[in-house]
Amino acid sequence: MEIAFWILSAITVIGAILAITMRNLVHCVLSLILFFLGIAGHYLLLRADFLFAVQVLIYIGAVAVLILFAIMLTRHVTGTEGPREVLGGKWWAGMGTAVIIAGLLWAIIRKDPLAAMLPAGMASTSVTEIGRALVADWLVPFEAMGVLLTAALIGAVVIALEEVIRKR
Amino acid sequence: MNVSLDHYLMLSAFLFAIGLCGALSRKNAIIVLMGIEIMFNAGILNFVAFWHYKYFAVLTAQMFAIFAISIAAAESAIGLALVIAVYRHYQSIDVDEMRSLKG
Amino acid sequence: MDQVYKVAPQLLKFLSYLLGWLPWIGKPVAGFLSNPPAWFLLAVAIAIPILFVVSVFPGIFAYTTLVERKALGRIQNRIGPNRVGRWGLLQPIADGVKLLTKEDIVPRSADKFVHFLAPVIAVIPSVLLFSVVPVGAGLVPVDLNIGILFAFAISTASVLALFMGGWASRNKFSLLGAMRAVAQVVSYEVPMVLAAVAVVMAAGSLSTLAIAKAQGGGILNVTHWFVFRPWGFVGFILFTIGAMAESARTPFDIPEAESEIIAGYHTEYSGFKFALFQLGEYLASIAMAGITVTMFLGGYNGPGSGPGILGGLISMFWFFAKLGGMIVLTIWIRGTWPRVRVDQLMSFAWKVLLPMSIVNIVAVGMWHYIAIRPIAWVVTTLWLVLWFITLSKLAASENIEKREYRYAS
């Protein structure tokens, strides 16, 4: 458990850092996939099997592939950028904010260690329970999610197709 | 030393900061979106860690995680469609160049 | 794994009996094996399924290539490989030696690291797929309670390998092949998962073992197979088409269409890396055939299958026989069907397969709620047939114009 935690954490952190620092866009996405895989591994370690499958299916199978497609549609195929166009205008402000927030969160977590007062659980939830919960207690959010996803689907198609329609 | 909830909270705080850094300081719109995805994942990891260590019998955290993942998928689809639309207009996806409100 | 865990002590006893005759190390090894510690038992129980998967399925892959070449030869009125060994039986070994000793060429402008990583990643998900395929009564490497979902999640990851290979080669044909592969796999994923949802609804579980178990019983362990239900039959066809498209088998092999884009995403690969791509592709195809067998063709169920050693052996026989049948079916389809066009492929997935799989889910619901079986049979069959006719009419009515021959009359 412990070794696995550290290995997976290293994978996630390295993946995340590479994803936002690399120059080549496709390399960025590949490191993002590494990050997603690490998070999926963490879910497995936390006994959330279903979330593991959902993470791999949605993030690696759908979101990452979608981003790859977007890169192919917007950039030169190589995906490389020039030397000076990586960072935005006020990059120092962004980095400063990130560092401050990291420090704040770190201080808050250090101040009230929750671990001492909580026992560690060692069971796993079956998919059956999740399925029942989804169509019983969480029915309304579940249906709303369906509506939201449909709206997002149609919206994405409309936004991406806009220019083509105008030309006709 | 066992792995505790605090470890997960710190990991996810760290990941959140990395994602924020990427979203705020990179110029490329797609990388900004990727930073947002990293922040999303850090938050969801928090939910799952809390579920594992505290509310084990209650499924609320897992449900939140599932809904958050679906919303993230919808968000990335819309975001990328916007990126493509913006690219068609400006021939560039640098967030610094999207300054005018006129179409 | 659980089954293996139970059998492992006997197995080790047997081994210790065999090894006890050896001089020097015989006695201590035999003593260790006949009374093993718990961690060793666990390690053996984990190692045996892994060894099984890693040894048996690549063997099946090797001989699938031979059978494929022979069968295609016969279909095309040729003989096929027959030089190496009797009936060409050593041909796979010769192929392996050839591929291993070939020069490994990497294009100068290629992205070296990604180019190297792609074939490796192509194999990993394909091998992982086998971890949820039950090969006999209770014999599954890992009985995950998310089995089918795990299989789909893993098989999606194989897209990445295709994309990485195509992109890293810096070759326009490779890139075109990769884009085609990604678009195809992503769009065929949807009807395939929905076809599987029907089965999951009927069996009431995502675990592959439970799904196979739900198809036991009936006359000779055969009549309860899901393929002998109206929805199961439709689902079987949908799933088989989806699985073939997912693993880019011939009617859907546009990612590597030789006559259009050379070899698609593996144009720039040679030698061992090319072999790895092939291995990954075929293993994924075999694993998908195994999952099809598990979900629709009754899995390991067949006349004489059941618990116990004899029943287990018979169930393994039935599983592998059905697996072979599915492999031969895909080869047969490959030999007899022309390749589809890209636009045909996409419109077929979104306009025919997707609505049909949703209709199929409704049919399973009807089947579940109509208590009297004959009525359920009639209603679901009528429902499915009517929708099939409507959808095929709708799909056929568009865009078929009389072809104008400009240069030939």
C-alpha cells in the first residue's frame, strides 16, 4: 500500500508537471495521459474499482483522444511551438498564485491532521450498490446529467460547425 | 508510517497547484484546458480519499466523483469545440490574442 | 485465481514428489514444496494464471496467423504456406525468426521516444484484456466485479498506441492511418458497449464469470446461451461487428488499408516493433473473440461442462473450441468481404449500429418484464425485426445516386 502510494504519486506528479511544461503539444497530452493513469491507480488503491474503470474509459479513452483531435485540427501536425511563445504575458502572476495556493492548502492540512481521528476502511463497494444508488437516491442528478451531456454534445457540434453553416 | 488521508490531501493540493500554474501561465488554450482537467482530477481524488477514509459506508463521495467526471467530460468537449471555433476565427489559439469582443 | 489458490497445494505436493528424487537439492526443495508458507502459495496462485495467459494466447496468436494465411489462400484459390514443416506447421517460428533478425529502422525525423513506446503500449492492453476472460468453469485470472467495464476501459487504451505510432513516424500516411484508427475505434466503441449493456442487464452482473454462469443450464447446457434469445442474437451480431472494427479486422481495416495509405500507422515500423504491433492487434482480436464467447455464446458452458476436474476440463475444451470458431469466422469474413469506405464506416456506426443497439436494450427490458416466455419471444422478435427493417430502409435510402461513368460508357 505504502510503496504503491509513493510510486503512483510520483507518476501523477511527474505526469502533471510534464503536461504543463513540455514544449510539444502532443508530448503534453501523452504526459497528461500518464497523469490520468496515475490517478486511476490511486482509485484502485483506494478500493474504488468502478471509478478506476470510469477514469480510464472517460479520461484516457475520451478526453485525451478529444484533446489529440483538437491539436490535430488546430496546429501543424508536428505540434511544436516556437521558442518564445510558450508562456503567457503575465506568467509570473499565474505561477505566484499557484505557489501561494499550494502553500495555503499545505498549511491548512498541516494544521489539522485529520488522519489521527479517522480509522482506515478496508472494504470495497460493489458495482451493484453504486448502480442502485444511481437510480434510487441519485435519480434526479443522474437524469440531469443525461440532459447536460446531451446539451453538451449538441452544443459542441453547433459551436464547432458554426463557420461551415455560415458559408452556406 | 501508514498512508493516511493527509497524504492524499497533500498530494491533491500539490496537483491542484500544478494544474493552476499550467492554466494561468501557459499561452496555449489547449494547455489551459489541460490544466483545468488536472485541477478537476485533484478535486475528485480528494472526494475519493475522503470516501475511503471516512464515509466508507456512504456512497455520496463516489457519486460526486462520478458526476464530477461526467461534467469534466462535457466541459472538455465544449472547451475544445470553442478552441476549434476560435482557431477558425483568429488562426491561433493563444489566449493572449483573444482580446476583442467583436466577432 | 481463487480456484488456482485451492489447487496450488496439491500441485506443489505433486511437484515435490517429482523433485524428491533429485540428488543434493531434492530433499530440502521437496520439504519446502510439500509444506509451503502462505506467501509462496499466493505467489504461485498469482504466477500460474499469468504464465497461462502469457504462454497460451501468444501460441494461439502464432497459429492464428498460420490458419489465416492457409484459409485466405484456400478462399483465393491458392495453397498458402506449405514449405516450412509439414503443412507449413513451422511457418510461425520462421516468421518470428525473420522478424527478430530484421533491421530495426527508425526514420530520421521521427520522434524517437514515442516511436519506440508505441508498439510496447500496443501490446500491454491486449494482454491485460485476458485477465477477465474466463477460460473454464470458475477459471478466470481475476474475477473483477467490474469485469466487462474493465475490458472496455482497457481496450480503449489501445487507441493511444495507434495514435502514438502514427504521429511519431512523421509520415503523412502514418498520420492519416492513425487519425482513421482513432475515429473508427471511438465511434465503434459506443454501439459495442451498448450491445454489452443488454447482456449485463440480462445477467445482472458486470463480472464475466457471473455472465458466463448465467448461461448455464437448460438442455445440454446449450439452450440458455444468450445468442439463442432474440436480443442476444442481435447483440451478438452488433458486438461482433463492433469488435472487428475495434481491432481493425478486414472489412473495417481502413486504418491500414494497403491500397490507400500503404500500411497506415505502422508504415514506418519494421522488424520486432512491427511484430509487436501485429501481436497486439491479434491478441486484442482474440481477446475480443473470447469476450464475445463469454457474453453471447455461453462462455465455457457446453454439454458436459460443470464443476469438478473433468467438468472443468470439458468446459475449457468448449471455451477454446468456441474461441477457435470465432477466430475462423473472422478469417472467413476477412476473406470474403470487401473493405468499406471511411464515410460508409462512420455512417454505418452512427446510423445503423447505434440505434439498433439502443433498440436492443429496450428489447431486453421487454424480455425481462413479460413473464410468459412465448409472448416475450414474439413481442421482442417483432420489435427487433420491425426496427431492423426501418433502420435499414432509412440507411439505404440516402445518397444512392445513379453512378455517372465519365470515361467509360
